[in-house]
Amino acid sequence: MNLLSRTNNERRNFWHHGKHGPQADALFQDIIAREENKQGAQSDQEHMSLVVINNSDIPDRSEAINEGGPDPVPEMVRSAQIMELNHVEFAVMPCNTAHHFRPQVQKQTRVYLVDMLKATTEKIQAQNPQAAVGVLCTTGTYNSGIYDRYLTEDKITYFKPNTEEQENYVHSAIYGHKTGEKTPSGQDIREKCGIKAGELDKNAELLSKAIESLKTQGVNTVILGCTELPLVRPALEKNFPEIYFIDPMEAVAERVVHIYRRADKILNSTPITDTTPIKIADIVNEDDMVTYVVEKARQARREALLKAS
């Protein structure tokens, strides 16, 4: 998991980004840096400082959903507790499948977990409400139905590969092909030949077969709904120049940086006052997120001043 922090005029904001794939870690950090540049960062000091906490003890989320494997929530909560010790105000989990467990984790932490999937569907709704969306994701995300719910809530037409295509062209591209063996919980053990193992080119071709099928259903927008899938985005865009590919990491990075800059501006321009922080359960939009971050940062500043006096 990643911890972001930045100090500005003695006001400190901490942000956390939960990560679940080594190559995707580096990609997400690059996405954050590029988004900061887009939103006005022109020097090293204008970027958020980034600390990575990679919690490899978090069990596989797909196995937990599909086969009832080890519960990832306790380790996700443990990571959140580390954030709390560092006065983190809000966090992001750039793992699509992990969002199935987001409500459970949120109930056990004071750190607000920015919803990456919601940021994605809201971006699609804002850019093209008439989009016909295809969803590529792990079978855990596929079976959880979490994207189905978000897309339905935002009244977006969507399509998913059928179960055979999902296994042969999508999940196998991400994790590798089945070996015929299984884990104690019943999950298929797979060859180390998926995108997670660094095999990109041949798996881009597998994914292209799934996209071809989605395209026949009228899909013109595809959600790359697994953190590893953006690694093959250039190949997919070359194969399908007419399709818009949306990366949830980019959608949430845009939101995170925007929240940070809005909160930072408020903290640098208004005096510290005694206010009651908005409750996490009451956060429904970006304005609420900014308010929560500002109030938590002010609370931390007041506590620091009291200790110093």
C-alpha cells in the first residue's frame, strides 16, 4: 500500500494509495505525477511526496470472492491503521477487485477511502452519457457484480464477456492459464504467463479477442478494470483505434489530485477554526471529500500546536 504525504507552510496532509501489483505500482505513481503536472505542478516542491507501503500479506481478492479463500479485509484494515498512525485523511485502493471489500474496510477506519470505481463511471457519464461500455476485469470483479452496480446506478449501458470469454481471454490474460491444479480453497493454480507475471504482448492478443466480441455488441468504450490491464493499453489502442479505453487509475488520480489542490488552497488561505469534521458516512460528493480533508488537517494542526505549547 502507498502512503502519500506533503508538507506546505506547516500544514500537512497525508494520502494513501493501496496497491496490489508491482508493475502497476510504478505505473500508478507515474499517473499521479503526470496528473499533478496537468493540474499545475511546475516544480518538485509542488508535487505530493509519495511513500509506498506494499502490503504483500493481503490475500488474493479474486480467490476470496470466487472460492471463499482467505479474507483480505483484516490485512486491508491493518494497512488502514498504519495510515491512521500517520494522520492520513483519505486513501485510494487502486485495485478494482478490492473495492468489493471497500464498505467493510471503511467501517473500520477513520481514513476516507476514495472510490476508484465511482470516479470511473462518473467520468464516463460526464464525457459520454450515451457510451456503450465493455468491462474487462478479473473474474473476482466479474463475479462480484460491482461494476454492474455502479454502471447501472449511473444509467450507463454496459456489456461483459460471456463466462467462456471471461476465463479464456480475460482472466487468463491477467493471471495465466490453468495448470489443472487447485489451491486448498479450490482456486485454479495458473501458469506464470499472465500480465501479472510480466507477459504483455501475447496477453494483449488474448484480450483483443474479448474486445472483438464486445465490439460486435456495439461497445465503443472499454473499462480496463484490473490494475494490470493499462500495461497493455498501447497495444489495445493500436488494435482498436476507434474504441476509447478508460483507466480507472487515471480517473481516480484526477480526483485525488483535484481534492488535494482544493484542500491545500483552503488550508493556505483561511485561518484554523474549531469545526466539527463531517462524518465519513455523510460524504456523497467531491465537495464533501474536500471538506473532510480540510477539517481533518486542521484538527491535526490544532493538536500539534497544543503539544508544542
